[in-house]
Amino acid sequence: MGPNKLSRDECIAIVRRLYDSHTIPEEEIGNLLGQLERDRPGIPWSDLILWPTGFPHRPEIPEPTPEQIVDRALACKPNVIIIPPPNDA
């Protein structure tokens, strides 16, 4: 499956678990977010999950489903910063 180990369905399961964040320990929340961020770096997972309608929260916009969040995340182009090597001239 390439460098990414988590399938879409596995990502959805993690996001579903995070949606129940009021019922799980804070440490587990950090571990789950870390798992997503390590597997697919450069994607703003915490923003997509914690602020799905933007910041500040906009109650008039329906919250996306875990599937929609994962699809948005997987459609993101990761932020990559390329640093050129130093000049040895």
C-alpha cells in the first residue's frame, strides 16, 4: 500500500473514535491523532476533526461525517517544505 499503512476504512475508524472524544482519555486522543499524523504527514488532521466547520465553530453548517472528514483529508496535498542543500562554494 506504499508508505501509508492505514487504509481509508482504518482512518475512518480512528476518526469515529475521536468523535467520541468526550468518552476517551486525553492520552488516547493524542495517540490516535498521532497515528493519523505519522501515517499521513502534512495533513491538518486535528483541524479537520476538531474544527470541521472552521474556526470559530459555525453551528449553521452541518458537521461532516467521519467518512467526509477522511475524504477531505485524503484529498489534501500535504504541506512539504523543500530546503535546498547549503552552498559549499
